[in-house]
Amino acid sequence: MIRKLTRESIEVDLANINRMIDSANELGDFVGAYQFSKRKEDLENELANLNASHVTNAGVALFFSGEPVLGSKGISTDFAGRALQHFQEIVTKSFATQTVGKLGERGKVPFDKEANLLVTGIAHGSFGFVLQESTEQLEIFDTPLKEAVDFAVAAIVKSSSEDDDVFVELTEELNHRLLLALSHFFRELDNHNATVRLVDDHRDHKVDDTAIDRARLRIAGTTIEEEEEEPIEGTLIGFMPTQKRFEMILQDEIISGSTTEEAATQFNNLVAESATPIGYKCLVQMEVRTIKPFNRERRNVYRLLSIEKVLDSSVSTDNR
């Protein structure tokens, strides 16, 4: 379910019902007005329940416009197939990055089947596709695939933002293969003179021609170099497992960055054992990326992959 699209549909039905009620009252059709009023109550309850709900499964709608699209009648299969494939590529690499932390420079992307979305409907207006997670099982928290889809949509929006700082901030969360996936998506749009509107639970964003040109220029001018790191020692001084962020003293320098799900789980397990690693020297596996965004200075970005061992204490994470 794409909640925003469902809400818009209910609001359209409510507007139509209100017109029917007004018309029935003008004609003296009080029975009809009563029946329409009951339908209005049902729609209002449906809308209230929808607004109170929290969607935890992945879902997004992509509306395409431009040369490959013939109004709301149809879309070029050649373009549609590749555009959806490139969007899925961004989702798959986002999912894998969040799960394993680091992707190889080449080769099969891990968890590609788990990250696969289904086309569950056609969205009209221009011409679009509703993509959703295959499982309909209700979850308490957002599924990993929903987090990956949310990131993919945000990455497209931020890459094309008018604000350069928004894109620079995004680069801290990208790796080389994600950057390449974004490049493929925007190139497909540009080459076919197409635009896209993305709708999920949080956004309703149109990426027009100017935004696509801006994104392609930025991505082409950005380099991300990834280093293979041996385990390193540092003093862990801050960790936010929910936000997946950390702070560490490394060689008299305070560094900060993101963490993997694995590292967050390790931290939570240590805290549950009353053995918090905060304030201790730790042996950690760290990914260091050197990023040179378009028109900006080169800088290092850190991602904590795993906590290998807590030093200065008898605790280790060998049972993770």
C-alpha cells in the first residue's frame, strides 16, 4: 500500500460524495442524501484509520513523463524495463550495503533476491508503476527492504536537489557501486528525455529535466575510493545503535560515522550483558572511504563494520 496514493484516492471520493450530497439536497432527494452521508462516514473513518496507521513494508510509485510516455495510455516497454531495472539496482545495492556494510568493487551483489520488489499495480496520471515488497506480513518495525527503498528514493531526490550541500551530505552514505547505480538511473531518464515523480509514505517529489541534468553533472564529478582496512584499535566514546552512528578516538583524533546493522547488534548485545564498550579501547573493522564530491574538497568518511574485540576488559564479541 502506498499510503499517500490511497489517501489521495479517498479524498477524491470524499469530494465526489460531498457534491452528490449537495445535489441530492437541492433536488429534495433526502433518502439519497442520507445514503451518500453514510458512505461519507465510511470514507472518513477509512481516511482516519489510514492516517493513524504506520506502514512498515516497502512501497513506492514511480510516475514517468516525457517522450517514452503516451499520456496515461502507455509507455515504451524498452524504456520502462530499463528504468525499473536501474531503480531496482539502487534498491538492491542499498539493501546489501545496509546488511553487509561493504560491497566488492565487482561481482554479484549479496541478498539480491531478498531486495527484489514486485510490480503490483499501474498508476495513472502520467504513467507509472507501483512497486511493493512481496511479503504482506505485518511488522512492528520497518522492514530492511523498506529502509533500502526509503534510502533509494532519498538518494534520487538528494542527488537532484537544488542545494549542493544536500548532495554532499548524501555522498557520506554512498559507495562506488551505489554511485554507479544512481548514474545509470539518471542517464536512462536523460537519454530518453523522460522525467520521474516518486511517491512513497514520506515524499511526493518530481525530478524534472533540470534536476536530472544537475544530478548527472554532480555524479560524474564525484569520486569514491574505498580502502581495505585491517582491524584497527580505537577508543569508542559514543554509539547510537538506532541511528547507526558512532564516535571514536583514533590516534588522538575524534572520528565519527555510520555503522552496519551487525555492529549495532554487537553493541546492543554487549550492553545487554552489562559490558558496554563505551570508554574502552576496541578492535574494530572499519571501512574508510575517500570522497571527492563535485566542486568540494576531498575528505575521509568512516563506517564501522564490526566490533571484533573489546580491549581493556575480558569481553569479546566472538559469539556474535
